[in-house]
Amino acid sequence: MATHVLWQADVADFNAWHAVFKEDRFNRKAVGIKALHVWSDPDKENHAVVLFEVLDLEKARAFFDSEELAMHMERDGVAHIQVKLLTPAY
């Protein structure tokens, strides 16, 4: 059964961030990460929230914890990142 990741962060410009996010789908797909939903926070203009489905938890952790991703996010004005892993309740 898939695990889900709830990711949220402040972004410098939501529309610019979202455009880059959509272009990066191939890198996420390569490690088994699929974006299910992307939201903007109506109370906080440049706050992004994404729900991902992940097939391989270790690959997903490595992807989200990678120095390369951190450098891209810093360059693109992404800050205050929160990543929450969610597993199904049985």
C-alpha cells in the first residue's frame, strides 16, 4: 500500500513556483513520487501545500532530503518547508 507525503512551504511567488514544480514531475516520477493534489493557502498568498503518493518510502525520503533539492528550493525562494509522512491506518 502506498504511503503519502504532505509537503508544505512558503514560496516567493506561488505561480512561478508552481510552473517549476510541474516541470519537475519527471524527476519525481523517476523515484516513484506522484503529486496527487496541489493547493495554495487562501489565507497565506504564497504558501504551497502538496499531497504526494510514494511507492518507495526510502527513495522518497532520499529525494526530499537531497542536497540537490535543497539547493533548488533555496534558489527558488522556498522556505519553512514541512514534510509529513502519512501511512494508512489499519
